[in-house]
Amino acid sequence: MSEREQGSGTVVVLVVVMLLLVLFAVVGSLAQVGVARHRAATAADLVALAAASDTAAVPGPCGGVSASSAARHNDAELRRCEVLADGSAQVEVAVRLIGPLARLPPPTAQARAGPAGLAARPMQP
């Protein structure tokens, strides 16, 4: 190895370490988004069940506190809660991202729950 090449291995190792750090940061961020999406889906399911349990079966916005309380306990924001004509409750919730990803739009999820005898139908937009 000539004197000109001394220390070049250190530079290569530093570049590889930096690339690995960037890769780990990207993978960690993607994992955080995936976890937040699952948290939003879970919160939406629980909020829909809570809203359906205290609906008065009158179509319109949800009036009970169970849905908002369930959203708060799951660290979610209740964006929409509506009682449909068939007595089911349809909700939409959002979950905040933390850290540098907080500037991105929050992941949202929708869910629908209703009386036990209700036939399965697609959610309304």
C-alpha cells in the first residue's frame, strides 16, 4: 500500500456506516407509519363498537360520549361519527405520527358497527 492510499479504508468504512444509518432511519420511519396505521384501524373498530352501543338508532351524527371517550383512550382523533339509517354507526379516526414524521398527514381508518342482526354491507363513502 502506498502512502497515497493510507487512510482510504477509513473513508470507505465511514461512508458504509453512514449509508447503513440512513437505511436504518428509513426502515424505522416506515415501521412507525405501519404501526400507526394499525393503531388507527384498531381505534376505529373500538370507536365504532362504542358508538353502536349507545346509539339511539336515529340517523345522523353520533351524540353519545362513548365514541369520543374510546377515541381519546386510544390516542386517536374522532373525525367523523354517524348513525346510519339501519342503526349502525360508521366512524373515521386519525392517529398522530410522532417525531420527524409528525409533519405528514396522520393515518386514518374507518369502521362500521351495528346491531347483531345487521347484514354485512359495504361502508358508505
